[in-house]
Amino acid sequence: MSPQLDVQGSKQDTRSRILEAALLRFAQCSYEETKLRDIAADVGVDVALVHRTFGSKERLFEEVVAAACQSRQLFSAERKELPARLAARLLEPSLDRVIRVVDPLDIFVRNLLSPEAIPILRAALARDVVEPLVPKLGDPAPQRAVLLAACLAGIGIFRHVLHVEPLLEEFDGDIEPLIIRMMETVVGAGPSAGARGSATRNGKTAPRAGKAGPAARPRQRKQGAR
Amino acid sequence: MSPQLDVQGSKQDTRSRILEAALLRFAQCSYEETKLRDIAADVGVDVALVHRTFGSKERLFEEVVAAACQSRQLFSAERKELPARLAARLLEPSLDRVIRVVDPLDIFVRNLLSPEAIPILRAALARDVVEPLVPKLGDPAPQRAVLLAACLAGIGIFRHVLHVEPLLEEFDGDIEPLIIRMMETVVGAGPSAGARGSATRNGKTAPRAGKAGPAARPRQRKQGAR
DNA sequence: CGCGCATATCAACAGCTGTTGACATGGATC
DNA sequence: GATCCATGTCAACAGCTGTTGATATGCGCG
């Protein structure tokens, strides 16, 4: 029964192989640079198959974005850990190599300026970034969320696409604390829970008494993967 | 004398008209989206003329970037005013309308991901952004400079290209203080003069004394050439 | 006038990219 | 075995974009 479960194993397999290849391509090149023919060649099939399997290049990209956003919880960390987490992710070696799970950040960074990709990315941004982030942030929460994402994207572009020298890996030691402090500023003092100090505006509550410091450095030594 | 001063007035005129049209185009569309034919149509000449006047599309873009960077001092403000100035520029209506002087930021924002534009933009970044900025910033100065530029670019893309809702004009009141505080964090405590207060962390220094407001609109004049 | 030069145009090429229609193949079902 | 459908390939189209060679036009100068 259920004539569409395992029967079409072949198709599902090819389909997912194409999707995976597209995922990698779109994470390394812009929408325009990514050619259907390249994706087809990666999988070892004809261009026409790639096209007809997904209907159009645009719909393929749509599925790629959705898949990337599901593959990895974007902002699962708690508020206090968020800045350090984001900084660490930003300084990760990206998908230079083996990583099978593509970071949605890569997809965003590469395709942020392509007209066809913009509506799709904007939707994904609202759904997979702003929404999960809002309950964790300080008072103009949507603004803080988007600002956070914008800085992540900007830094990601400068580091992984432009390859601007002062942001290369050799300076990670200098960069990480800067980014963390910046992110802390943007994240803010928490979701309007300022009942206590009420000093939500100026983060002057307890002038870093050594203990908590600026959101307890979580060590986060960045996995020595290599 | 000087057989190349006013004699070729015609050519120089057309040339600069093409350059100006290209400036506007590249500030509103990406490198790939900007067609030589459109620029030619703007000026009212043939495509071939545009091409041959500058040698290639790439060289035209090079001149565009150079012209944009000269047209406006990018980071002329003093250190203490820098964050507010940058925030104000970021929230400017961009070139939606009349502005004749194109902000280099627009060119950067639109072309940051185009393979042909990247080397050119990276050079301009080092020359016209990092270099003038470094003497004004805190300790890992080049890193702070690039981080600043990256955030400007990221926010610019999200606001002017992606048109992400929480960053639209109607929220400028909420956004500006956030951006200013963020920029202050990145700018740091000044060029290795961190001996003093170190209270730069908390931006509790008198919420600007009404006078300058957010960075006294610079009025931008530019030589009235025409 | 005729020579040369800069300015500008026209038509066409070469290259590529997403897309599409016609056609092979292979297995499941009747 | 005949039929049907999914899977897949092949060749080709249509559209565009930067680029280029041949060619006109206007102007200064012997």
C-alpha cells in the first residue's frame, strides 16, 4: 500500500542529492554565479533534470534556504550566551571543508544582493531569525534582532567573501572579544525584565563586579577542528 | 597652448556625464544588474561609446568607486562624534532622491558580492576607509575599523536592499540610539589612550547636550561643477 | 581641398544560461 | 506481452550582455 513511500526511492535519492549539491553551491557562490549546469555536473545528471525536478532555479533556491535553516538551530543559545555563540560561529572556518551541514549564514551572506533571492531571504529572516530571537532581546526587540543579523551578515561578507585582511583567521584572538562586546551591546539587557534595576536604558547596573562581568565569558574555545 | 584643456570639452563632458550616470546606476543596482546599455541610454549615447570611453565595464566601475570615495569625506568626524555621524549617515534617505553626491557606502553596499567588483572594493576599503580611520580608533585599530565598516555595510544592505521591516524609516527613533551605542563599543576608547577612565564601556556620558543632535548634518557642498 | 584625428554610431558576434519539447529507458500493473 | 508512468537524456531555443570592427560625422590644420 501507500504507493509513494519507498517505491520512488530512486527519485527521492536523486532529488536530495541535487538539493545537497545546490546547498553547497549556493553557500559558496551568489545566485547568479551558481549555474544549474554546475549543480547537475556535481551530481552527474543532466541540467534538464535539475530544472524539472524543482520547477525552476528560483524554487530550487527556495528549498535550499528552507533546508539550510532547518539543518541547524540558528539561535538556540540563551541570552547570556548568545554574543559569544554568535561570535564563535562567525569565526568558524565556514564550509571550507568537510562540513556536511551548511550554515544558513553562508547562504544569506552569499545571496543577500541577488534580486531573485531577496524576497526568499527576507521571508526566511523573519521566520527563522527574528522570530526565535525576539523573546530573548532587550526592548526594541525586533530592531535588535535585525541589527544583530545585519552585523553578522556584514562581518560574514567582509571575512568570507571580501577576505579583508584585518579579519582573517590569524587575528581571531583580537577580533573575538570585540565582536562579543559589540553583540552584547546589541543584545541588550534582556526582554524588558528590567523590573529590578529599571536601568534598561543605560546598562549601568552593577559596574561589572568582576563576577558576572559582561555576561560571563563562556570560554567557548572554538573547536580546534582542522 | 596646452592642446588638451578646453579643446576636448565635448569629450570630457560626455565622459563625465557617462561617469555620473554610472555612479547612480552602480549605487542602485549590483554590478551584474547594471548594464552598459542602461547607462548609455541614460546619457543618450550608444553602448559602444560607453564601452570604448572607459575600456571595459570593469574599468568604468573602478573609476566610479574612485569618484564616489573622493566625492565625500568618508570618515572626517572626530572620534567622539564618529558613532553618531555614522549612524546618521546610515539612516539617511540614501539616494532615493535628489542627492547628486553619491555616498560611497551605497556603492559598497550594492556591489559587495560581485566577483568582478570585489578586488576593486577591497582596495578602496583599505585606502579610503581603514587608513583614515585607524588613527582614531582603539587598540586593535585595523580590526576595529574593518568591523565598523562591516557593520555599516550589513546594516546598509538590510535597510536599503533587503528592506527589512524593523529597519525602515518609521523606526529610526528606536534604531539610532542602538546603532550609536554599538558603534561606540566598536570605536573603543581612543588610540591606545585607554589609561584614563575606561568608563567608555557604559555610554552614560551625558546624552548629548542638544547642540549637535545626531551629528549636525554636514550640508555637503561639493564643487558646483556642471 | 584633403589629410588626420577625435567623437560617435551601427550592426553583429560570441558566450552563456535558464528553459523547453522530443525522445530513450526501465519497472510496475493489468 | 502491452500499457503507463516516472526517471532521465539530448539537442536546441530565446534572451541577454560585453565586446569589437567597419563606418559615418565634425573640426583643426597645412
